[in-house]
Amino acid sequence: MCHRGTLHGRPVSTRALIGVCEEKPLSTFGQRVLRRKSVIQMDDETGADTGRSELARTIGVFQLTLFGVGATIGTGIFFVLSQAVPVAGPAVIWSFVIAGAVAGLTAVCYAELASAVPVSGSSYSYAYATLGELPAMGVAACLLLEYGVSAAAVAVGWSQYLNELTDNLFGFRLPEQLSNAPEQGGIVNLPAVVLVALCTLLLIRGASESAKVNTVMVLIKICVLIFFVVVGAKGWNTDHFANFAPYGISGITSGAGIIFFSYIGLDAVSTAGEEVKDPHRTMPMAIIGALVIVTGLYIVVTMVAIGAQSASSFKDQEAGLSAILEHIIGASWPGTIVAAGAVISIFSVTLVVIYGQTRILFAMSRDGMIPEVFHRVNPRTMTPVTNTIIVATIIALLAGLIPINFLAEMTSIGTLVAFLVVSIGVIILRRREPDLPRGFKVPGYPVTPILSVLGCLWIIKDLRAVTIWVFLIWTSVVLVWYFVYGMKHSHLGRHEQVGLPHENVPR
């Protein structure tokens, strides 16, 4: 029988306090892989209510909102148009609308879970609290793919604009061999590797410093996009919207699948749960704020870009927004401004995405799912330094050696599955813990999370078969790791074997 009680003044059930009501340890295989980490235990060990945390709480609402904007604006606008427009035609505008609508439905689900479970780990931690340990590892596979591959994809795009900027300013471009992946005829994408290294150095210094730098860069990128809209509107030609959807609905949804990875910023906000002041209030405000800013800018910039250039011109176009302005004005200076903005913008995206990846691994390591090295915090900077260096090394290799189109689509499927799980998690947590205090509640429940799930599935169905197969293989590899390592080293599993209450789980 379950009883009710309180912890830190919050009404909770005994099931929430200890995770299960049974007095005997979990024993069957099914019970072991579906054991859940209690919401209140997560709050307790991360200091969401007490202010105690392993990481420094230094980030406020404004900085966190711009974290979300910083991780989102830059990818879908500055270079993915060259991948999505050839697939959807001018109707790529609807691709952005669909992706934004699905992301919006999911954003409010994120806002509710982030207000109730404000911890590092994002949807991995949410899945651990709602679905269980094995599903949480499946979500972790999505997140590792989503963040690691996304950072690599963004870094690859950075090199395009860097070449555009140096060419306009100094008449110099890096050789093709040093700015392209081997599949594209190069040796290594050197600018992408350098970008990852620079972001790593900043992240090692501390979350507060990273947030301040990101804030400045995000404000610059917003100004640059507004500049593009104002100048680009001068080249508006309604003929470019003729034959609006040449590839039909499937082309529009395929385009949405390609660009969806840019909405990773909404998830990135939730990875900062342990470094945010007053997280129960700050997290939902930042997520909703980032969504509104991002979706509005995406749609306006896309409409202007299509109006200023025919859809056929986007195919394989590098530094697209810069090229559009140069064609309209007949001079290089507007393109130079946009290229400079893109260089700054994509830097901020890479910074936040690498940050998110390290915090997810931090949470997994604290739970015993991966080695302890990812949980070690430098006492001076209060950051997981070794974790950050390992992540950056892997991302640098991906960015230097793999082309952008494959990276972008692989990131989208990871993002979509993670978003899907978050929406399901809202429904489960509402049923399991209806009295759990929430700083924000999903409007239109339960219709909103159900529509979010359906929207994610709708976009996934139109992804390429190779993308889905690679995703399934990667997820299988992570689950094998769980059965070989995670299940044995799980802190939740270890204390169940000796009958300890969950509050005493060794950390």
C-alpha cells in the first residue's frame, strides 16, 4: 500500500519518495529494467529545492532563454536551406511551419517536465522518472546522437561561412582539401575542428562565462537576421513562389525532417537544470520564450529568402544567405555582414550543443550508466572538464570527416524521438503523480501531448530509410552497453540489491 507524505514542503506519495511501494527488492528482469528514479530524489540530489547542487547555479531567465535561441537559430536558417529547399521547393516555408508547430507542442511538454523535474540530463532524466531505466537508456541513445551529431553538423556549416567571410575581406579561401570531408573530395574540414576546440576552451572555463558569451553572440545574430530581412526584401519576386509545392506533401514533410534538428535548442534549455537559479520558474519561461523568438525569425527569414531567389538556386549553395544579398545588391558588403553574423551565430550553436551533450553524460554517469569519469567536476571551475574534452574530441572527428547532409538528418531523428518521449512522459507523470507541484502545466492536456507524439511520428515516417536504419543500429549499440555495463553499475540497482531507501543511493 502507498502512503502520502512531504519532502521539502512538497506533497508526494511514498512511491515518489522511494520509487516503488514493495518492501522487497526488485528481482525480475522486467522490474529491473523498468525501475524508476523518483522525482523527489532527483530534486534532492540536485538541489532544485534546497539550492545545493554539484554544479554552480548562475544562469537566469534571460541568459537561459538566449541559450535556447543560441542553440537553435543558426542551423536551420544559415545553411540548411540549401538541403531543404531542393526537397520541398518554395513550400519549404510550410516545412518550417510544420517543424515549428510540432516543436511548439513539444515545447510546452518540456516546460511542464522541466518545472517538475529541473535536473541535468534533459529527456533522459525525464524518461528515468516516468518510463524506467531501460527506456531512459533508449532516450539517451537519441540524445547522444542528437547532440553529438548536431554539433558536428553545425561545425561543418561554419566552415562555409568562414570561407565566404575571409574571401570577401581578404580575398583568401582555405583549400578544398582543408575545408571539406573526404567524401566531398577533401582531407579534413579543418575550420570545423578548430571551432569545436574553441568552444571546448570556453566551456572548460565555466557555465557562467559561456552563458555571457552566448548572450552577446545571440543578440548579434538576431540583428544580422533582421538586416537580412530588410535588405533581402528589396529582391522580392512573387514568381519565385510559382510551382509552390512541386514534390507534394511528402516533400514538405521531408523538408521538415531535414530542418527539425535545428529545434534542438529547446532540449538544450532543459539540460541546464542544475545550473539555473529558481529552476521551477526559470526553466518553463526560458523554453517558451526561446520557441516564440526562434519560430518567428525562422518563418520571416525563409519567406524573404524564397522571395529573393528561385528554389532551383538553393541546391548545393554554400553560405546561402550571404550569396542572396550579394546577388540583390551587386556588391559583397551585405554578404560580408551576414557571413560575419553566421560565423558568430554558428559558434554559439556549437557552444550550447556541446554544453548540452556534456550535461547529459554528467547525469548518466551520476546514475552509474557510464563510467565515473564523466561525473567528475573540477573544483575550481565547477565544470566537468574531462567529460567536455572527451565529447569535444569525438565531435571534432565527426565534423572533420563526415559531410553535412547526412549529419543533419541523423540529428533530426534523434531530436524527434527524444521529443516524442517527453510528450509521453507528461501523460505518465500526470497520471502517476497528479499532486506533484508544477511551475507550468501543458495547456489543452491531454490533447496537446498526444498531438505532439503524432506530429513527431508524421515527420519520422518521411525520413530516408538509411537514416532510420542507422538510428536503430546506434540505439541497439547503446542498449547492448546498458545490458553489459549499465544494468550492473546502476546506482538505483545497486542499492535495491541491499535494500537501501532511494534517498541513500550512493553517489
